Amino acid sequence: MLLLCIFSFLIGCGEDNKKKKAAVPFWEKPVQLDLEGIKKRGFIRAVVDNSSTSYYIYRGRRMGYEYELLRNLAKQLDVQLRLIVNEDIEKAFKMLNNGKADIVAINLVVNEERKKYGSFTTKLNLLSSVLVQSRKTPVLDSLQQLDNKTVYVRKSAVYKDQLTLLEDSLQIDIDIVETPKNSDELVDDVVMENIDFTLVDEDVALVNSTYYSEIDIGLHINAPSPVAWLVRKNSPNLLAAVNDWIDKGKQSTYFAILYGKYFLNKKNSYYRNKSPFSSISGDQISKYDELIKKGGDYLGWDWRLLASLVYKESRFNTEATSYAGARGLLQLMPVTLERFGVENPNDPSESLMGGVRYLKYLDKFWLERVPETNERIKFILASYNVGHGHVNDAWRLALKFGKDTRRWSDVAYYLERKSQPKYYRDPVVRSGYAKGHLAVAYVRDILSIYESYRILVNPYPKKIEDQPLASN
């Protein structure tokens, strides 16, 4: 009986300890990782929105105000950029503190409540929140008229608090409905008359008003407030580096030019956001998606991976010709065009399938030595870029020096060094000198593009309708 009591007591203590441990807020113990660790790791992870202002795909190209800012920041820090698309702001704060992200690159209104989650950077802008409403119904022109109205707002954003303050100050009653939808989706709901009102940042409202003439965005809810990004509290060096980058960007014309590109150029904004080739309004990367999908099926690849390769090679331009004479969607050299049956490299179907047959050949070349598909794809992509002879040399070097020849990272190490005499003159090397570091970067770029396509573009796109499209 005594043992049973002791056992029960120990279990109870254990459960109490678990509760105490679980009760510690996630922001109280952020992961230990500052700028030095990020640089050593080689990449910075940032949380962004998939929206008309932040990050999206247009005609195969990655675009967005936050995306371009982050790309420039990563370049200044001399690291790669890895993006996390997330629309749940509270989840973004958790990812920041548990180390899954290093910076929350969303327009966050600076307030005391959010300061517990991390350290705000220098302000990037001043923004106010505006009411989005349809012109098809009587337009509200004063805040008092929001009494007894229902307003839908993004969950975890500041909009609910702003409307609550408005209720208190004006002594009105607003039905505030929080939803997991992002701001662009809520504006769409207003346009489709699913809801009457929503609240969004002024910059989002400006972009949407360029292609939705039926919405009114004239009613501001508050005075402009500073917005910024967020980093971990225990990352002072990263914070200092980001703030220094912001200060220099503001002193130059870089920030102003970028702001004009995304928020002030109405024509470009309309075409980017209404084109079926934008991840915001459609799930199509190019007008050759159906051909690329067939090629992907033949290879056994996700079609979006093949699309990434096509984008890297030709930007989907069937008439593209390189300085070395490579032609077509997949930029095949004349000897390769002939070998794989391409008579007209400007014909998209012929050109694409010729390249696909070449990729299939490379797949068979590496199949036995690199059985794991995801690893083998990296060997195939590098071979497509620099030639399988050079990649094979790197494989032999890896074998000679006792590395794992089935791992791309081990073979890539030697491919990067094939421009050094010590390696390209090694007896096991047969193809000689090569700028192998460019092929390694090529693989990395394509996989980065693919990751963007994979996140932002539906794997099962609708068939592209025959319709005139803007040239840009």
C-alpha cells in the first residue's frame, strides 16, 4: 500500500512538473541563433504572405515587394534566402521563436503586445487600415456609420483591436468576425458580395483597387502607424544588420523604386494580379503548362520541377538562343537537338520533348549509382548544365576520397573544385577543367525555384483557356 502511495505521489509530481513546463510561454525561451549562426548555416528563413504585395509567382518569375526586399537583404548578408509562406500571424511568431524562421517579414503594426514575441526592426513604412466596401451599395463615408455593421477581419492581425477601440471611442457596436483568410481573399469576398466590409492595410487596398474598380477604399480607420518586421529578442546582431540594411535602403532610391513598382504602377499591378499566370489569381506558370505536364509525366517528375528547369533555361521563350548556340525551351545544343530528334527547336512541343528525352537519358545514366530519386534529380540537373562527364568526374573523386557517392552534397563538393588543378589533373578525372561551382549553383537555383512553385502553384492546374493576354 505504501509503495502504491509513493508511486501515485511520483506520478502526481511528474504531471505537475509537466504542467509547469508546458505553462512556459513559447516566447520566453527562444532558440539560441543569431547572425553568426545563420551565416554559418548559409541561409536565412523568412515568413511571408502569398499575396498581391508580398510574394507570388508571375509568368514563372518569383515576385513581390517583401520577396525582393528579402532577396536584397540575403545578398547583403551573404546567405541564401529560404521563404516560408504562412498566413497565420500567431503561428509565424511561434516559428520565429522555435527557430523554424529567423525573421517575420510581414507588415506588422508595432505595438506593445507584439513586442513580447520578438524585437521589431526599424520601421519600414507608415500604414493605416482602410475599410474595403463595394460601390454597388451605398458607400459609408463616416466611421459612425459602422454602427451595427458586420466587418470581417484577418485573424491574429491588429484589425480587431482597432475596431474595438473605434467602438469604445464612438460608442457604437460593430460585429467583428475574425477569419483565417488573408487580406486579398477578404477583398475578393467583398467584390463577390459574400461580405459587405473588411479591413486591410492601405497598401493592400491600393493594389486591389487597381484592378477592382467596384471597391471603395476611401474610409481610413486610424492614423498611419509604423510597421516593421520581427526578429528574435536574443538576436541583437541580426537586428543590427537588418536595421543597417533598412537605413541604407532608405537613404538610397532602392526602397522608393521598389515601392513604386508594386504599389504605384497600376498597369503592372493589374496584369500581375489578374493574369492566369499569377499564383494570386490562377495556378498556371506559363502557357506551356500542359506540354510541361506531359513531359513531367514521362519523366515521373512533378511538372512544377520541370517548369523550374524550363524557366531557368529559357524563361519560357521558345525563340531563346544562348551565346553558345543553345536553342528552344530547354536550350539544347545543336548536337543534342539532332541526337534527340528535334528538327525545329522553336516548336515548343518538339523542343520540350527533345529536352525531356535527354533528361530521361541522364536519369538512366545515374539510376544504378544513385537509386534515391530526390538525390538523383540533383545529379541529373547538374549533368544537364555542365555535362554528365564532368559530374561523373566529381563522382569518381568522391569515390576515391571515401565519400558517399550517392549523396549529392558529397559529389558537389568535388564538382565545385573541378576548376582547381589539384582536382582536374587527378588521374581519375577524364573530362578535365570545368567551372563546376556554376553547375552546383544551377542545381541550387532550380530547386529554389521549384520550392516556390511547389508552395504557390497547384499541382493540378486548370487547362489554360485560349484568350489574349498582356505581353508583360
